[in-house]
Amino acid sequence: MAPLPAREDLLQLATDLLRRSFFAVGEDHYLDDYRRSQWLPSPALRERQLAAVRRLAWHCFLDVPFYERRIGAAMAPSEIERLERIDRLPLVRPEERRREPGAFLARGTPEGRPIQAAMRRRTAGTRGPAQPVFADHTAIERQAAVRRRAEEWTGAPPGRLVAAWGRESVRSPRPLAAAEVAALGIALRGVPGAVLSAPADSL
């Protein structure tokens, strides 16, 4: 018989369940939106994408020091609202981010309040040393909704999902410890036709 999960693993599970309910409202809002938008006709989907790019470009121009300079040098502010091609936006090289990381932090919200970082993660390091990345609650909720939509595409209903470390997009992926593998074994045996959901490192 497999050993029971360690006390630390059980505490982490309880934390995950509490965190999951905390993010549920926003996450479900984005998930419903993604379910609707995937069936939009091509012209409507393109306009939706362009509107999102324009909003992001405005945010970067107004609130992020690096992009304020770079976008301001590439186009007039009035052109942002008519932006039709993403290649009009300036490319950023990894060495520029490493040289001036503070210039990529947004100044704050439109109301003047500082943006609250909900999660600190690191880049994969495919283009040099890994760098810290900060995400707010909205980014975490969107990421969780995208993951849930992908799980739906696989035909996995929530009742059959068994989650491993990092699946909730809150913690960085990593290989699992022996006690965690044992706990997953118990969970998988208790769910007929289970679908294991986890990032690649945990799998």
C-alpha cells in the first residue's frame, strides 16, 4: 500500500483548494468569454484581436517607461488607435530587458494605485539567464482559464481531472517528490478514467 502524503503535502493541498475558490469568479468569467469567442467568424475574431493589441499598446505607451520611449519613437499616439499590423510595434531584445529591467514595470493603475503583483515566476531561460516575471491577479485568472479551456478540448470533465504540482499556474513547475508521486497514485486510483493535468516538468 502506498504511503499517505506527508503533512506538508496535505497543507499545500488545502492551500490550493482555498486559492482555487478565491480565483473562481474571475477565472470563470474569462473561461465563459473564451468559450464564446472561439466560435466567432474570422473578421470578428480579427477585430477582437486588434482591439486587444491596441489596448495593450496604449497601456505600454502610457504606463511602461521603456515602451513609452520606444513606441513614441516608432509612431504618433494617434496611430495606436488605428493600428492594423502588429509588426508596427517595436521588437525588444532579451539583452534590453536584462540591461534595464525596471523600465518594463508599469507605473500603476489608471487610478494611481500601484499594481499588486500576485505571483513571481521566472522565464524559461531559452534566450539567456532566467529572469523574474511578475503577474497580477488578472493574468493568473486568464492563464487558469486558458488551461481549463484546453482541458475541455481534450474531453476531460472537471470530475475526472487529477491535478499535479503547478497545474494551477500559481506555483512554478518542478519535478515531483516521492511523497507527491505517491499521493497522485492514490488520487488516480480513486478516479475512473482519470486525466492527469500538470505542466511538463511535473509530468
